[in-house]
Amino acid sequence: MSQGGKRTQNKRDGASRGRVSWRMRESSELSVSDASCLRLRSRYSECSFCVDACPVGAIRFSDDSVDVSSACLGCARCAAACPTGALKANRFPDLSVLPRAALEADVLEIECARVPRRAAAKNALRLRCAGGIGAHDLLGWYAERECRNVRVIDRGLCGDCPASDRGRHPAAAAVSAARVLLEGFGAPYAEGVAFEFRRLPRGVRPLPAPHAEPEPDASRRDFLRRLAGIPQAEPAADAAPARLAAKLIPIQKTRALSALQRIAAMAGGTMPAALFPKIEISERCANHGVCAALCPTGALRCYEADGKSGVEFDAGACIACGDCRNTCPEQALRLMPQANGSVAAGATRITRWVVRECYECGREFADSGAGNLCPPCRKTRASFSQLFGAARNPRGERMPTETSAGTD
């Protein structure tokens, strides 16, 4: 942060272009882990789940920074939407652990904290905002409670709440997504997660909204100074690979898959294919391995076995972030977020390259066809051909014009 009050912009060049290193300290409302945030890990990321989820537009990404303004409500909708768990609402409970009373209740009811305790169900789970619930939470609770019903109680209080979507219940998207995934198991599982509308009893008034009010005189600079302090310097280019080396656990998807596996075992059904993205790699692939190196969850990874090499894909670990597609130099990848087809168990090999010895330099290289020249030698031969026509190699042999045909 500059002394003059202007926001410091990290200069970008070379390998570090587009990366930032913001160490967000604990604040009253929101914490951000730059090690887990896709946008902060890679300049290729286009992730915007938190930005899209925020009902007041408090989160913004620029070319080289992330801003959280004083308009933040602490509703946790951004945290519920984040696929890697990079965001945490500090006033929100750990939703992966239910209180014993809620766990053992015949019906798990989720209530807004604006509903007075005397008007809520005895064992209801009262939350600061139901928007902090994700589909993975609902599915996890449903499976953990051995498929006993989960109900989000709608008291009609969202109309004047800033955390709602123009009066729409903030948990509507999560409930809808959970129900879509449960529909494949048939009745009664399809109705396991649902809304239930109830008005407050006569004479009972809702409590004030617990969300923080924006500070009218606070600038973004002042808020960020309190929230994060002065941002650290951007890492050097040679430090970038170390930051990207650690693969992330897709927290949301892992919990949803675990829950659905338990439900499938009880229902006797199969896992919904919508959770398993699909990747196709065209013949333009040059086996660089860049896609696997920059995949944040390790869903894409390189392999070498039986004289072959290539890329294998684990759809269960894929969060469809698109980094692989964006980083491919040849633009050879096609990503389909929802495959809607058969679900493969574990990683499957999607490219196969044969390891050969280069006819020209003797080095081993991977080739997808019947070529006998490594890429550098192919470029060298092509350059010679353009400059001198039919040239000769260092051994005095005439260099043929074909660059991909040959014998092993």
C-alpha cells in the first residue's frame, strides 16, 4: 500500500505475470488463503465463484490483486461457493460437524438466525445466513444422518435481507443442486433435501439481520489495510513452480462424492455422472505436460509406463476450473464440465505417446505417431530445408524432406 493512499499494483513480467501474493490476516468477517485460491495461484485461472456468489459485490479481482471491500456482510456465500476452501467466514460454524442434537433429530431443520430461538424447532441448526450452505453440506448431512430428511426452513424473511438474491432465498441454488444429484436415486431420496415454508407464529417478530453494515466513511484502502496489512512482494519467477507444486484437495467435491457414495450404497444406485467432467485432447497435443503441471487438484497428471508416456485424467478430482484448457500451448484440450455419460473409476489414460530414440541426435523422446525425429531436430531440419533446400546432416547423409516418417 503506497503512502499516498493509492492501491499498490504488483508489476508483472515473465513467468510471474499475473500472480499475486496476498497473505490475508484474520479479520472480523472473512479470511482468504492465497495458497488455495485459484486466481492467486495461477495467472491462467478464470475462477469467479466467489465474485458471482457475493450478493453485494464486495469481492473483486483485478489483473494483479484481490479486493474485499467494507461492504462484506459475512454471509459466507462466497465460502460456500469456493471449490477449494480458500475462503472462510470467521463468524460461521464448521458445517462439516453437526451438533449431536441436530445429528440425531428425525428431521434436520436449518433456520436463519433472525428466527428467535423460541420460534425455531427444538434441535434446529440456526445459522447466521443459510446462504453459507453449499450443496455438498446438504448432501453430507443427508448421508451422515442415514438419509433422514433435511429441510431448509423459509420464513419469508429474505425480502429485506441484503444477503438474498432480490428476495430469493440465499440457499435456493444449493438446495436445487442437491436435489438434482439425488433425483437419480429415485423416491424417496429425491425428496430428502427440500425447502419448507413456515410463517413465524403470531406475535413473534424476527430479530435484526446479523450481517455487518458497510462503514459509510471507510474507503477500500482503509478496509484492506485492516484486513490484510501491507501486501507482501510478489514472488520471484523462480519461486512460482514451488507455489504451484502443492496440489489442492477439492473440499466441496470430495465431500459431495463421499456423501453420494454412501447414498448410492443405501439406495442401490449409481453415482450421478454430472459430477464427473470430461476432457478430450486432440491430435494437436505435443505432450508438453503443461496442463498436468498446472492442474490445481492433480486431476491431470503425466505418466510413463511400458515404453509409453502421456496424460491421465481423474474425473473425480476435476473441478472444471479450465486451467488446463487455458494453459495448453496448442489449444488441444476440450473441457466438458458435465459429462452426462459413464463414470470411470479412477484415472484413465487419455493420451499415449511411444518413447523413441531420435534418429538424428540419439536422445529419447515421446511421439504419438511413427516419427523418428525429436521436436528440436524436426525444427532444425525444417530450418535447413527452408534455407538450403535438401541439406545434409553432420554425418554427411542427405536429409530427407519428410520429417515424420521413418523406422524405429
